[in-house]
Amino acid sequence: MGIRGELYTNQIVVDNRAYYFNVKENRKGDVFLQIVESKKDEVDERHAIVIFASELQKFCKGFDSALSFIDKDEKEKKKAAFEKKKTAASEAPKKSFRSKKFEDERENRDDGIKRSGKVHVVSKRTDK
């Protein structure tokens, strides 16, 4: 047994926080998990929770349930954002790169030529 009854320790560092998962044993021989969050700001903050071995299975079930809710919620938010973006793109008016003045002049032409807006290309190549 290590210092202060530590049997196992695992550390995870994320940005300005560190999480410690400590498995310890008290003087009575009870094994428990201690989760410590250490935050490094202007003042070092530490928060800890303790889960005894007899309660660990229930804790894990509750933790797994919370994780599955978070995963489901994230997927729904991503799907909603995608649908919103998709509908916004389909409802948005098509942008024209030509000026309004150019379009007005084009519509008001009266020179007798039928304009469909399509271009017809004729090949100049002749077969011999």
C-alpha cells in the first residue's frame, strides 16, 4: 500500500485542469475510488468525490446513463443544425452576379431576336 492508502492512481490533463482517479483503501480496509479535479487558475482549486466499492456498480450505471444521454443529445443537435442549414440553403434566393441594371436592360431589348439564354456552339471542323 502506498502513501495515504493509495492502491492505484491515474492522471488525465485537459487544458488548465487535471483529473486524478485514485483507488484507495482506508484504515478499516474499505476500498474506494476518489476522483479529484484540480484547476490551475489564479488560485489552485481542488474538488474531490469518493465512491466506495460497494456503491461503484450503481455509480457506473448512472454514469453510463448520463454519457449515453450526452451522446444522444449531441447527435440530435448536430442533426438539427444540419437540417437547419440545409433548409436555409434551399430557401435562400439564388444570387445573381450580374447587376440589376444589366438585367433590366437585357429584358427591355426589342431588336426582334429571340433570346433563350442558352448558347449554341457550332463546330467549325469539316470532315474530309
